[in-house]
Amino acid sequence: MDDRAPAEGIHSLYPFLYADRAARSTHPDLAGDTGDARGAGHGHQGGTGRPASPVGHVNWSTEVKAEEIVRLREQVAELYTDRLAECAEAMAARFDAGGRLFTFGNGGSSTDAQEVATAFLHPRHGRPLPALSLTTDVALVTALSNDVGFDVVFARQVAALGRPGDIALGLSTSGGSSNLVQAFEEAWGRGMLTVGLAGYEGGRLAELAELDVLDYLFVIPSASVHRIQEAQTTVYHVLWEVTQRVLGSRAPTGR
């Protein structure tokens, strides 16, 4: 096997960089036979709208992805503007009374969970708020996964640390993560505010919302993991910003 062969992941993201000219011309995702004026600046062939060079394809692909996420964010705003404001008010009330935020997720959502906690704990402006990502302690995560099971890796931490008045915020692209489901059930049983972010149609988190185990669920209506995570980033930054604005309008009461 040639070690110089491109990784399969890159192949799937940008197949036009490695396909021959004939394959590119017939690829349904790359033909781009729109004939619009945007192609003029990207090396498109004549009036077909199809990029004629790898650089042109990269530019075209970037534009398409940017347009997709803009439309998706607009759709999320239409769906959840009032709900986001209500959730931020509820989070602010918990923080104001001494509550703490616990965040969790798997894979890329684990990274997002860490960003959420950092945004609240170490904000660019506003009031620092107590927040902890349950994915950051590698020793604890691996111990629970190895000794008990990965399904309880967040629920056990919520059971040990959570108390009434705290906030549990979990992120999933599919909405089907068993360890998120168990963590939310544990948090709900302890009187914590529960906030979920999911994609597709919400998966098992949508079922929890129907049972009122999830106080707030924001489902990104997309089947693209990339677009889901990008839109979820907007959702939790809006929650952070509005929560800060609410807290900034009142004096802290403490617990």
C-alpha cells in the first residue's frame, strides 16, 4: 500500500482532489451545474458553474458549507428564540441562587462541553460562574469506564457532585448517547435543571423531553454532524450571553 495515499477521511470530505477529471465531471455533489455568476471568480468552466480546478472546488465547497450553516442557524433562531431566552432565565436564576453548571458529551461534543464550561467559568466579560466539564478528568473517566461501564461515566459524577439547584447541560449530535440519558435521569432525580442539545430528530433525548426529564431540549434539524455541531456552538454561546445579561441586570442573592 502506498503510504502517500490520502487518508480516507480527507477522501470523503474532498473527493474531487483525488478523483480523475472524468469522475469529477459526473460526481453529483461536484458537478455544480448552476450556471450562476459566483463561478466567475473560482475558475469555473464556461457557464456551467462547475469548478475547473482543485482550488476552485475548495472555494466552491467552502461557500456551500458556509451557506448551509447560515441557513441552519437562521432556522434554529426561528424555532427556539423564545425557548432560549426562557432557558437562559432559568439558568441565571440557578446561578444567582448559588447553583453550579455541569457539562458533558462524547467525542467532539466532549470538546464542546469543555468549551461551555470554560465560557461560563472564565468569561470574556461579565460574571465568572461555577462550571465543570465532566469529561476533563481522564483518570476518573477511564476508571469508571473500565471498572463499571461507559454508560455511567457521567451519571456517577452527577450523583457524586450534583445537588438541587445545579444545572446539567449535555450535548450529542445523534441524541442517542446512553451515558447522556443516564446522566440526565440522575440530574432530574436530584432536582437539577436539565438542558440538552441534539441533532437529527433528537433521538433518545427527545424521549426524555417528552417525559419532562429534560427541562429544555434544542434539536438542530440537520443530518450533518458538522453542521449540527456548528449550530450547537451558536446555541450554547447564546445561552451564555443571555444568562450573563440577565445576571447583569440583578444583584446576586447568594445561597
